[in-house]
Amino acid sequence: MNNTPTRPLFLGLDSSTQGLKASAIDSDLKLVAEYAVNFDADLPEFKTSGGVHRGPDGLTVTSPPLLWVAALDLLFARMKESGFPFARVAAVSGSGQQHGSVYFKKGARPALTGLAPDRTLRDQLKDAFSVAASPVWMDSSTTRQCRALEAALGGPQAVADLTGSRAYERFTGNQIAKIVQTQRANYDNTERIALVSSFVCSLLIGDYAPIDVSDGSGMNLLDIRRKNWSPAALDATAPGLAGKLGSTVPSHSIAGLIHGCFRVRFGFGPHCLVAAFSGDNPCSLAGLRLQEPGDAAISLGTSDTLFAALREPKPSASEGHIFASPVDPDGYMGMIVYKNGSLTREDIRDKSAGGSWSRFEDLLANTKPGNGGRIGFYFKEPEITPPVLKTGIHRFGPDGKPVASFGPGEDVRAVVEGQFLSMRLHSGHVGIAPKKILATGGASANRAILRVMADVFGAPVHVGSQPNSAAMGAAYRAFHAWTCRQQGRFVPFAEVMAAAAPFALAVKPDKAAPKLYTERVRAYERLEGALVCCL
Ligand code: 5FX
């Protein structure tokens, strides 16, 4: 019997920090519908700001897990009201903000398996949690736990080699260690710990869903090469943790069928598959269809991010993260995150270009590649890459000596060139060597910035509008997992994505650029090394 609905759709959910979105695609990979719920505006009774609660210490950041449950009730209700054809959905997958954790209390499982269609999820799950405030990725209160993990496993590089990243405050294992130390009774009363991604998946299948290896790589608990929990990391983190985490699965796995309550309440078909959910960055990688080693994306937004498909991971204790790939069971992805992005560029635009982007572009286009040997470091915010807590601007002249100021054009070029030199340097440390770059985010509309990007990396830059890349990536992953199930074999993601329109080529690198910028990266590295150690 053919279980595929006619004109099948594939649904991608994105449970992000600030809201829950849905994107539906058809089997030609065309976007057919989008929906969204904003946590603050649509569910004001949870009293979140930007989707979170901040603690008085300025470091603790949490969200109530029931908010994410209520958002799913509301999103599906809105979709139903607008006539969304749930019966055509062949498979659903999803994306979740990375690192956040949800704690199901002992005895909570029947509340999931027995979900009733005539009551809201929110009403049925209000007593399911042993920890009422779920730590999220913005939390940075676990420095003590990070140092303890590094001490137990042989130092930051040893943790990076094992788990893909040195110990980071927001990574879930360190958050779990803090719960053990500060809420021991609640930890003992927990039977399952989920990530935000596997949590929303659990709601859809009405049972505990497994954590996929890609999102699981953001926990400091997974051995990224064996793609399974590391017993040493689990032991160093919390007692009895293996039993509470359940097993991990490849990201293209099917977690189960959609629970009957969603069939009755919203009209999903009985054969609708739920594919494992993953993290938002892994889903964005899928949404931007980065699949070959050397395919990279640079997102220029409030924060700047570079991520890429990788074959050979090179974890670094100094920067970046390596995750298992969400689309290739043998692959990896690397990611470098910057706090100083658009706001820092806007600052220089305001000071040097009178607040005008077109003047900024002219200044950039009228200065020479390499900036006559000038290099600048612009830390308007404490920076993640490299880790620098002290804010400030540091400018160096052609002789490598500090200078007090640059001319307007020099400053504009230095803020843009410096960011790409840093990206090339640090992404290289984790094994990323972009052969092709997809530029996304607000600043990718700026042609002169893209020219510098292409020249610094010596790689062609493409652009494409994929605004909700995590939700789209989740929809693509649903289609991928469904195709693998239909064919009874692993189908390469690229094959499944073959129908997608290619991203447009925007800029090719200048022929002289590779030689010039290889030398500039070395100069940048020397200056950064000297600067970071005395800040
Ligand atoms: C990645 O490591 C992060 O912490 C963020 O990008 C979160 O995933 C945002 F949701």
C-alpha cells in the first residue's frame, strides 16, 4: 500500500529563542506556506523578554519549557484556522535553538504517550517537568563547571579533541552539571533530559525522542568521532547521566509516526513521519544546502557566523566548534561565531560615512585591497573569536605599530577586511578551507563587502535569499529522511536537493588577491596574538 499522500508536503518547525516558526515545502522543494508565533507578543503570560528570563546575576538565562509547548498548540491552531492541509504532510522535522535543555520528571512519560486530542498540550504537560526553568544558549553561568570538566578530561584541547569544542558555558553538559550541584533533588527526580530540538520532537511523536548526533555535538558530552556519548565526559558531568539522555541517532533517522492526538486535532494523516529534530545551526547548514567539504556560508548579522561542511575535523581549544554533520553520517560541520558583527560595522559607518551605507560602499571600493598594510581590531562588544572581554578599538599602521586613528576610508576597509581576515585565520584552525561561499544576512546585500569577502578567501561568493534558513533546513531534512525511508537506503542529501534552484554567483575573487591576503592573514595573526595576550 502506498502511504504517501497526493501532492505531499514536508514541514519544518523552528523552535528558536524568540519564537516558533513553520515552513512547508513541496516535493519540488518550493516553499508553499510559512507561519510564526512570537513568544513575547503571542504568549505574554509567560512574561519573557526576547523569549527568555534573565537572572539577577546577569549570567543566568532560562526559558519555561511550557512556553515551547504552548507555542506548538498555538502555531498548529493558527495553521488549522488558515486552512493548512495537514493531511498532505508526508514528514515533519524541526530545528531547535542549540544547547538548551528540558528535564522530564520521573513518571512523565505516560503524559506524552497518552496525549488526548480534546485538551491542549499545555494543559496535559504542565506537571511534566522536574526543572521549571530550562537553561538556554544565552546562559553563561557555568564557568566553574567548564573548568571542572576540562580538569577531569585533561585540559581544553583534550575536551575539544573528544567533543568538538572546549568546554563552553552554554554547552548542555556544563548546564546539567550546574543543575546537579544547585538542584540535586530535581536532578534525581528527572527521568529524561532532552535538548530543545528533541523535546519538540517528543511532543510530536508522543514519547521520548532521541537526540540527533549533530545537535548532540553542542553538549560537550558526545564523542564526535564515534558519534556516541563519551563515557568519560558523562562521568565527569553528572551521576547516572547515560540513562537520562537516552541513545543518539543519525540526523536523518525517523523518530516515529506523528501521535494520534495531532491526527484527530489537526488532521495529520496516519502515516505522517516525524524525522529526528536537530539544532538551528545544523538546520541552517541544511537550509543553505552546504554539503561538499569546502562549501561555506558566512552570515553577516547582529552576530557574524561562518559555518561549513567538513570531512576532516580539526577541533581547536582556542576557537570554534565541530559538530557531526546533520546531512552526512560520515561528515562534520565547523562553525565560528563572532559577537562583533553588524552593530560594529554600523558604528564605523556612522563615524566614517555619515551613517550612509552607500557612502560606506564608495569608501570601501575606493581603498586598495590590503589597506596599505593597515589592520584594525574592532571590539565594540566583548568578542568570542578571539576571546576578548575588554572592549575597544586597536589600529595598527603599515609598520605594525599602534596608531590612534585611520582616515575614513582606511577605517571602513579595516573593519570589513579585519573581520574576513579573522574568519579566514580562525576557520582555518578548525579545518575549514572555503572553496565556495554563500553570503547571507543583512550586510550580504552590500556588494563592496562581498568583493572583500571573495578576495580575502580567494573564493567565489554566492548570494541567495533564504530568510528562515533553519525552518527551511528542517523541511529539507524532513524530505531527506522521508526519501531515505522510502528507498530503504541512505540517499545522499545532494541527490535529494538536486531540484533546488542554485544560488546566484555574486563576485569572483580578483586574481592577485590570494597572494596578497595570504601575507595579510599572517600579519593579522601576529598582531592578534600580541594584542590578545595583553588585553
Ligand atoms: C550556537 O552555538 C549558539 O549558541 C547559537 O547560535 C544558538 O544555537 C542560537 F539558537
